Amino acid sequence: MTVPTKKKMLRVLAGEKQDVPPVWIMRQAGRYLPEYRALRATAGGFLDLCYNPDFATEVTMQPIRRFGFDAAILFADILLLPQALGMELWFETGEGPRLTPVTTRDDLVKLKGKDDIHAVLSPVYETVKRLSAELPQDVTLIGFAGAPWTVATYMIAGRGTADQGPAREWMYRDPAGFSILIDLITEATIEYLAKQVEAGAEVIKLFDSWAGALGGSCFEDYALKPAVRIAQELKLRFPGLPVIGFPRGAGGGYIKFADTGVFDALAIDTSVPADWARDNLQTKVTVQGNLDPMLLVTGGDALEREVKRLLETLGDGTYIFNLGHGITPQGNPENVEKMLRYIRG
């Protein structure tokens, strides 16, 4: 299929193989860039960056100017949605996000409904609108949100945890109450992402960073079904909208996502063998991934070798070059430039 656009990212998501794949990297706007660190020092806290359209637009544009990636992803955070639902959110220096947790069904009555989130999130929509106007014409704009399961794990624990134990405990103890929370996040996420598309986002990505913590029927109930619900509703409202799923750590569960037919691409994490993805996923969806982010810290011959291996394994199908997870703060911009040279020749 050929789509009437020169944007390489959109063409490959429509099923058109590219001789040189489009490339962007998760967390491409962030702490590994000196220009980001300088702006962060001026802006103040992390949330000040997210909610100030001037700052958020600038941060999103920085890696596009420096590297010429084929896609830009909105600079925001998956926990802005819980804050819009009425939760207190703050960031502890060196420790990450904190939320006042919801732990029982009774706590859910304190949360806002899906239609009451937009006043808090309106600066995000303004950032998307500005980016849509400012990005180069060949760069695709990606909007995103956290998938319901991953967002729920933070809402319940009030922070990131090693095994998502608090969320899993509620999931088994009170499945009906837990499902109410998942449904609320799902419906709010639809409205949040719809506003991003209306503001100019051309692709949507769902980040389910902790999908690997779910097994059996719980994986289907709380990772797969909510993601499918979101993708289906967005495609109903915006025909032709590409959606990328990222059920990180899902292993063989990636096939279940591919078999739904609602995802245009699946981002694979570093644990997924590229040849397995070629044989089991790429015949059904575009594959995105999955270079180890550590290689952008270390560089060297291993970086060139692994880039070429991924291109040789996945480059004969529809493929988006990316990492298996976000670039780390220790990533070296010079290694990003080398990666791009290896990909583009």
C-alpha cells in the first residue's frame, strides 16, 4: 500500500517497505542531551516542562534539530493522566514520580470522570498543536499515553515498584473493583488521545511498560483488552489513524496483540529475538525496535554490529528502527549520530 505522503514513518505504518527504515528512539527528548539539561535547569521541575507549551515544544524539537529523526514524540509523561483524574502528583529528585495512592474501591469515588480531565491537560494539547505547525514537513508527530495496566500500577502503589505487587494484589483480591479502575483509565485514555489527534498527532503509541508482570487470563483482561478497546475507538473516530502497541515484556503475548488486527505496529523490547519477531509478527504488523539502549552508552564495534544485524534481520519487511526501551541519561549523543550513520549509510 502506498500513502500520499513523503513522511517515511507514515508510509511504513501503512505497510509500505522502505529501503532505509524510518528511525526515532524512545525518550529521544531527555536527559542525555545537554540542551535538555540546560532548559530543565531554567524551567524548574519536570512537571514545569510538561505543562509549559513553550518548554515542551522546545524539548520535543531538540532531538529533531540535532539528529533529524523521522518522527517526534510529544514530550509529556504517562502520569499526567492520573493527575488529571484528580490524583496528587510530584517528582522526588533522584527517585522519580510519586502519587497519593488509590488502594480500594472506595478510593475510586475521589477520582474525576473521563470528561473532566481536559482542563488539566489543555497545555499538552497546545503543545501538540504547536508541534504540528513547527515540525519539518517530513517528520511524523507521535502522541502517546500509558496503557491502563501500567498507569494503574503507579496509581495503586503511588510509585514504581519492582514486581507491581500492590496492583497485582488488588487485581486478585477484588477483581470487580480493580476492573472499575481499569475501565476508568481506559475511557479517560481514549479521550486524552483523541484530543491529541485533534490537535495534530498523526500516530498514537500506547506504552504498557509493565505488561510483562501479567500472566494467563490477566494478561488478556488487563493488558490486551484495554489496549484493543483504545485502538478500536480511536480508529473509529479517526479512520486511518496508525496505532503502535508496546506491551513490554509480553514475550509470546506479542502474538496476541498482532492477531487482533487493530495495531499497525508493535514495538518489541530487548528480550524479543529479532528473528522471532520477523517470523511471528512482521507478517502481520510493522515491527519497531529493538536495539539495546546500553549500546548508545558504550558505542564501539558492538553498536555497528547490532545495528547491522537488526537491519539484516528485519529490513526486508516493514520496519521502524528504534530501541528496545528508552535511551538512558548516560546515552552518548555521539553514539546516536553513529547509529544514524550506520542505518542511513
